[in-house]
Amino acid sequence: YFFVRKNKIHLRRNWVKHADKNNELDKRSQDYVVSVGRLERQKNYIELINLIKGSSKKLLIFGKGSEKNLILEYAKRQGVEIEIRDPVQNTVLTNLMCNYKFYITTSLFEGNPKSILEAMGAGCIVIAPKNENNVEIIKNEFNGFLYDLESMNNFDSIFTQHIEQLNMISSNARETIENNYSLNNFVLKEIKEIKEISI
């Protein structure tokens, strides 16, 4: 416990630098879905494999961790093509994301998930579990898709959405990041609050 009044506390969320480029969705890879994060139980990659099993999608993960072999072996048993790449710098990652249409996370818990913000800034169609943190960022079917981890069977209904609808969601996702999670906005808010404190 900290004996500080709530009105003295300001929540500072993550900021991201959105991608330098913005490939149109129909020019991005249709074959892969992308995910980013440590290869640990919290990220729930086994469930992600289950959710794309039976679709034509391949899975590309950027991450390292103790469950790498487990994930690779499980994907092989389920007939899901998978590629795991080592993590890369954020500026490289956001530009790489511009080559892919869909970003999916099945993470069991996140605070203010930076990889989701980066994917939205790259114009990806983000598919994420409906939880307290993700609903602060994603408005379902407006700038991404939210799903219930307990009841979701697969993502076929999302993968087959009309391109015009997906283009709108991609555009709204980038706009969300530019308006609410950009470094410029972060700095302006910081300066404003410092001025208020010094008055």
C-alpha cells in the first residue's frame, strides 16, 4: 500500500513507433499468421495451434523460450506448419509485420500488450482474447477482433471476412495507434503533466 491519493497518480501506458511502411492487405502474405512473445506457458501457443489447425494457415512466431521444442513437436503432431524465429529489434519487427495480414495472440495474461500495439501500428488484423486489458485497446470488429478463449473453435469466420471489411479494420487499427499510443502523443502528455506539477 502507498499512501498517495488516486488523483495524484497518472497511468502511463505503453507507446509504440508505428511501421514506416504500410503494405495493402491484399499484397501481404495470405499463408501465415504471426504471433510474438516468449515461448512459455503464459503465451498459450498450444491453444493457438489448436485454433488454426484445419485451416490453410501456417504459423510464424517470433520468440525464444523453454517450450520451443514442445511447441514444434505439438504443431507437427497436429499437422500445423510452423516457423519459429529469434526475436528481432522492435523497429525491424514492426516493418516485418507489414508483410503479414493476421496477427494472433492467445496469451493468458498481459498488462498493456506492446506486441498487439505494434501489430496494430503495422496495420495487421489483430485477433486477441477478450480480457480486461485487451478491451482497453481493441473495439471488436472496428480495429481488431476479440474472442473468448473458452469457447472459440477456430478463426475461419475471421480469415474469410470480405477484404473491404478487413481493410477498414486495418486502417482503424493504425489510426488507433497514431492517436492514442504514439511516441509523439506520449511526449506531449508528459510535458503537459510536468507543467501542471510545476504550477
